[in-house]
Amino acid sequence: MAFSDWLTDINNEINTFVWVTLGLALLIGTGVLMTCLTKFFQVIHIRHWFKETLGSLFSKKVSAHTGEKASISQFQALCTALAATVGVGNIAGVAAAIVSGGPGAIFWMWVAAFFGMMTNFSENVLGIFYRRKVGGEWAGGAMYYLRDGLGAKKGCKWIGKILAVLFACFSILASFGIGNMGQVNKIVVNFESAFKIPALSNVVLYEGVTLYSLLIGMALMILAAVILLGGLQRIANVAEKIIPAMILLFVLGSLVIITLNYNRIGAAFGAIFSGAFTGKAAWGGAVGITLKQVVPWGFKRGVFSNEAGLGSSVMVHSNSNVREPVRQGMWGIFEVFVDTMVVCTMTALVILTGGVVDLQTGHLVAGAGDDATLVAAAFRGTYGRVGEMFVAVAILLFAFTTVLGWSQYGSKAVEYLGGQRAKNIYKVVFVVLILSGALLTSSLAWDISDTFNGLMMIPNLIGVLALSGQVRKITQNYVDRRIRHKNVVPMLSYDPRIQRQMAAETDDD
């Protein structure tokens, strides 16, 4: 048996257990529980969290650079987190969900996002509450709330420590999957398709991989090295410049296509809602079993896109200069909203109104290519060659910034396990392995990424569930003080020293 076949078989076994047997029930259950415990915060207080996020973007307290090594601005934290979440999952991932689960799978992505808002909220609340400074820089994430939160419960000291180590290990693996191989692989596929150079594409190194693929991978590896050497501050600076502009351009470009195909909008939404409860889409999107394969495309693609439940983005949100855990939690809600409700919805409508799939089955029409280039085909239908090139550039920038964001996640996990020296070694390995994404076959790179996501998700969600009562108390404390204007002592940190320091400062962030 070839090594790639052996690796595929092993990965499929793990993937099925992680996602179908255990992961989705844990993911859905956590989102529903946190929504209920916080009294549907994302709905009841929608005006408040929009005001504190989107409505505060022009406030210096939110967007101004801190000038401190220990932290970055709230806006930079959001952009860096969005850099890691807004990637190929929003483009190729949505296309894959439609092709595999039918248009109805999009409905289940929305459901996953609705509950995922409060999962992401809870992760960020815990991340800020249990963070501390390591090497002069804020450090937070599931490792810390597992060890210091879950581990503080009676009889759970070693459970918390073990789960924290497992999460850190899985985070490192996930950074090589979702944050490296999967992203780079889709960059290469779309770039080769949009910017054809036969002299390079015709030189085949081995099946499915050309000299063009190798050169793109090498270029990305060099560029990433230059940026990553500057640490979190440089990553955040790059993210805050690229991400808002690319999201705006992608949404505007999508709106033009949807508007030009306005006569298909009703049919597109009809296919989403009616298809959500057919056998293929309902099982493929909500439970994780299509008629032909055991791959939960609906929720899995949703998690691949917005990462709610993975515990990943909390590692950069914890570097924010914010003092209120709930305030950073609201940025987590906004992050999922932008990622799935806005960008993924735009992608879905472009595909469904663009005439590149059958609205009843999600099957590709002749000449549409495959799921990796489906959005490019829809843009090409409206903008011609320029549209295809635009999507390739969008995927390049979205996916590359995802690589940058995930390098930060992986380095934080390595720092937790092995300290600063190990963190520096990790960065070198991460940069070198960027090339692997360009040289792996598309399906294997994507499937390995799915598995790493699931492995990372399980210990994190165990921690969120175990500390759900703490999240409820912190949220209620914030609502009482900030919304109901009660005179209540704030809950800002589990550490009495940090609590006193934060409480002593003027809390006007």
C-alpha cells in the first residue's frame, strides 16, 4: 500500500470518530447551552453588541495602536482573528458544502453560526478572564482556562492539565492543517487556474503537482517568513490593512453578481430553505451524514469557516488591550457574524444565482469546474476573465492572512508547552512546511485539516462546558453593570492581582 493511501485510511478513521461519533454533538450542544445560559445574548442584546463592535470601530479606544508589546488594539485583535477565519472556508468551503450537501447545507451553516456566536463569545470571555502575561506579552487560550479554570475544580487538577496539553498539541497540528496546508493548497489551485503559465504548468513533478505549484509555494514561504519575523505586532498590522479592504471588495463584487441575477434570488433562497430538510442536505448539513459519504459538510464547513468551537481565535483575542471579558466576547460574536452570515452568505448567493450549480441538487453544471474553482466560475460569468482573476487574488489574500493568523495560534500553543525557544523553532518549521500545502493533493490536505480541527475542538469544548457557569456569571455581571447600570463589583480576572490592577484603572475601554 502506498504511503498516501495508508495516510488517507488512517485519517478517515480518526475523522469519522472525531466528527460524526463525538464532535458535532459536542459542538451543537455547547452552542445551544451557552445560548440558553446567557439568555440568548446574541439576540436580546443585538443592539448593544453591534454598538460595542461595529459602532465603535472609529473610536481610538478600539482602533488606536497600543504601542505595547503586551497587547494589540481591539480592532487589530479582530482583524487578526478574522485573518485566520476568513479564508478558503468562506469560498471553496461554501462551494464544497453546496456540492456535497445541496443548497440546503447553507441553512445548516447559518444554524451553526447562530449558536456558534455564543460558543465563540464564551471562549473569548474565558480567554480574557484566565489570561496572564508570559514573556511580557498577554497569553490566553483554552490551555489556560483548562488548566486554571477546569483544573481549579475539586478533583479536576490533573484532568485540566492533561486536557490543556492535549489542546496545545492539537493546536499545533491544526496550525499545519487548517492554517497551512489547506489554505496554501487552495491558493495554488485557484492561482494556477486564473493566471495560466503553460511553460510552468506543463512541467509535472508528480501526479497533480507542477513546477508552477512549487514556485508559488516557495514565494509564499519567503513572504510569510518576512512577516512572521516581526511577531504579533507585524501580523496584526498586515491583517488590519488587508482584511477589511478584501472583505469589502469581495462583498461588493458579490452584490453586483447577485443584483444582476436578481430574478434568481428567490429561487436561491427557496432552494436553501426547502433543501435544508431533504434527506441529503439535512443529514449532510446538520447531522453529518450524506447519502454517499460520512462527511458532515454543513456544520464542518461552518466550523472550518468561522472556527467557533475550536478555541483558536481566543489566543489572539486574549492579546487585546481590552479589560472587560464580555467586551472581547462581543467581538467574538461579531467575528462569526461577519465570517458566516455576511461573507459565506455572499459566496453562497453568488454560486446559487450565478448559474453554476443545479438549485435542486447542488450538482455542478457543465463547464463550472470543481468546488475549488466554483466561485471563480461564477465571477467569470459576470466579469469575464477579470472576475476569475479577482477571486484568485481574493483567495490568495484571504488564505495567506489565514496562514499568518494561524502561525500565531500555533506559536502560542508551543510557547505554552516549551517556552520561548521552542516557539522560535516552531516558527521556522511552520514557514518551511508552507511548501507542503502546495505539493499535497487537494483532497488529502483538506481531509487532514478537518481531522486536526476536530481533535482541537474536543478538549476546548469540554473546557467551555465545564466553565459554562463561570461564563454565565461573568456575562450577568457585565449586563448588570453596563446595561442595567447597577453598582456591582466587576469580574475581570481569576487572578486577584490582575483583578485589582484592572479594576483600579479607569474602565472606559
